[in-house]
Amino acid sequence: MTLTIGGCADSPVDSVVRHTSIPSAPPHEATSTKESEAHWCEPAPARGDDQLEFTVDLEATRTELTIRYSLVNQRPTTVFAVNRIQQDIGSGSPRERHYVIPRTDGAVEISQRAFVYRSPNCVVPRSVPLPPPLGTSIAPGATLRDTVHVTLPLSIQHPEGPSASEHLAALSGPPYAVSFCLGISPTAAADTVDIDGEMLHDGLLLTPETVVCSSPRRLP
């Protein structure tokens, strides 16, 4: 369902376009299987799970995309959302941090996830290694709700840093076709760490990583 909310003609407030109840998309496929044509640093296709009910609400203004999502865990065991990305050692709170990566299927993937790349050749040295992501536990039958704010227009944010951009599809737009993806780990360390009042888990099992993604939706 799409609902468009517009201000009065004399109002300076940006118009807002909302996309609600977006179903989880099937795994995206590469447009080429030839290694010479592959975009090495694109994330591997998602590995979804019917027992994880994923809903996304996108709200866009001229300057910001707000992503509100919920994940219901219908598995019989606790899972861990890989939703606290630490982009640099010594940085502040990982709340709302995310990646922005153009894919060869034409979508721009905005995500909170660990990465398995389409190709093992994605080796882009960083001056500072990335610390591992942290996660939020979701008990059986429980629901995780969270919000991510993304600046518009979009710019590539990749785990391996700016030098990875040459190995990716071009970032075209606006308008953008956006898919939001969330990584899920089946296990994590038993102890938690307190970051800004959040009790988060480290020691996440990240390979293989389940990834739920919304269907691509075009922003205005």
C-alpha cells in the first residue's frame, strides 16, 4: 500500500511519500555469472527465512529517508539482529548506522548486516580494520522494532571503505529503487555489552548469515 501525504500549497514542509507493509523480497540474483563482469564488492544474495516476518515502512522527504521496520521471530529459538554496525574503531554509538550499496539488479541496498560478498576477490585494504557488528536478541514470538534515518541524496557507504566503490555498480538516481536488508545471526555470545544503555551481543555467528530484505521501492 502506498500513501502520499502532501502539505498545503503555501507550506514550506517537504511532501512525504510513505511505503508501508513491504513484503520480504526473494534473494536478488546477479546479472552476470562471469567473474570478469562481476561487481566484486556487492553483497551476496540474501538468504531469507519464512519464519522471520519482516515489515518495512519507508518515509521520504527531499533530504531524508526514514526506515521503520519490524521483525517477528517465529522460530522456536532466539535469534540476533545484526543491527548495530560499528564502522570505525573508537567511534561512538552504533545505533542507526547502516550501509548503502548499489546492486547490479538496479536496487540500492540499505542495510544493517554483516557481509558475505558476491566474490572472494573483494579484498580492499582498510587503514583501520572494522570492528565486528553487535546484535539485538529477539526471543521466540517476540518483535523487534527499530528506525534508521538515511541522508538524501544517497552516497555509497561500504564496509571496506570508499575504495570499494570501483568494484560496484554505479549509484544512479535520484529517483532510487531502495531495498532495506537486515542480517540475522542464530547464535551470539552469552554475555552482553552495554552501549549507550542498550544491552547488545557480540560474538555473533555471521557465516552463513540469514538476511531479510524488503522488495525494492522507488523513492520520489
